Amino acid sequence: MTRAAGLPVSNAPNLIVFDSGLGGLTVHREVARALPQADCLYVADDAFFPYGGRDEDALIARVVELMGKLIAEHRPDLVVIACNTASTLVLPQLRARFAVPFVGTVPAIKPACAASATKRVSVLGTQATIAREYTKALIRDFANGVDVTLVGSARLAALAEAKLRGESVDDAAIAAEIAPCFIDAGGRRTDTVVLACTHYPLLLDRLTALAPWPVRFIDPAPAIARRARELMAVKASPHAGRAGRILFTSGRPPPPALMAALSGFGLGEVGPDASIEKLA
């Protein structure tokens, strides 16, 4: 494991939940419920958001370097990568370099295909996640005769962040992003939509209301939380049971509407960390 020898650890968390922005809050909420005794730090790499349009080599270098600093400073027992883009691209490098266990986030294609009654499933993700070979391999391995439609959204993650920050988000903009998910052909309609970006459950109420017919939206967060609970032997912590902490790599203070929303995701203390902020 990469650690700074003799580095003092202050308020060391049991685990880190990491995302490019605010989407991983949906995962943090479930992890906090599954591990209420854990001390958790949520890290939002908002200085590099969104990950979906980034050059792959640059993104790998960014996440590996940032993770090295986080692990050295905070010494977590477990890291949850609450981002499909980072998980499908960077997890192998992280696991090879660091001894701390990682839980990743990948499209829930296997359970979606197994549960679909109409055998018509859509996978809604960022354009980068949808285009990645990892996602296509999941379909080859687990579709089992189900028709899977890949839908890459250019705007939905940003719309989700805007909503959480208290900004107005037009229904028509959301509806346009999800419309390709709904296929009605050969007497079979899409009945399951995999949310292959952790930002999208932030809009779940709007997605449900704007769907042209009822479907099952699969949120990966509960499964991620179960896996984290399986892997993590929670140590006694003087900070256990308190609201989780959040760190923004940009150092920009969150707007008041976001501050008010954070408590709904099991978060309390908000503040940038100067040593991380310099990576931006």
C-alpha cells in the first residue's frame, strides 16, 4: 500500500466513497445505512468533473494520483469507487498499486437481464461508459438472449448535479435524454432500465414520472453497499455514528441549496483539504 511513513492520521475514516462529483452520494447514503458504525469520508473530484468526456490516459493518471494521496493521508480500510466511468477504466490499476480493498461500480446488466420479463433491457449511462469494452463484455456474458439497448447520455449527469444544487431542470431536457431507452417492437416493450451512472438515481423521481410507460429502474447503490459490508470489518472509531464528511477537490464552497441537501445523504461536515485541492 502507498503510505507516507510516519504521517499523522487525524479523524481517520474507516472508508472512503469516491466519485467524480455528487452522483456517488446515492451510494454513500446506502453505505451509511449498511454500515452505520463506520466513519466515512466522501470525496467529490469536482475539479475534474465530468469524467465522461475526459481523455482516458489523463483520467487514469488523475484518479491514480489522487487516490494515492487520499490513501496516504486518510489510511482507509476500504475504498468505494462510486463511479461507473472510473470503475470500468481505472479499477485494475488501483487494485494493482494499492493494498486497500476497492469496491467498484459497474452496470447491473446481469441482474437486469435475469429479471426482465419482456427480455428487453436498456442500459443508460454516460457516453464513455456505454462505449467501453467492459460494458459490452458484460452484455456478451450475461444477456442470455435478452435484447439490450445501450443509451449514452451527454447531459443527464450534469442535469442531476444541477437539480441537487437547487437549480431548475427542465422536464423536456430529461425526457430527451431517456427517450432512446424505451423500445416498443415485436410486441415487446422495454421493462428494465439499468442506471449505469451513479448520478442518475438523483433524478429517479423525475425519471419515473417522465417514462412513457412504467419500467424498473435499477439503482446499483444497494448492491454496492452490501458488498462493502461483506468486505469491511469495521474497527472501533471515536467518530463512528456521526454524520459523514465530504471533501471537494476544487475547494469551492457548495451553494446553500446543496448544503441543505447533504444531510439527506448522511453527510454533515463540509470542507476542502488543501493538499488535495492542489491537484486541481
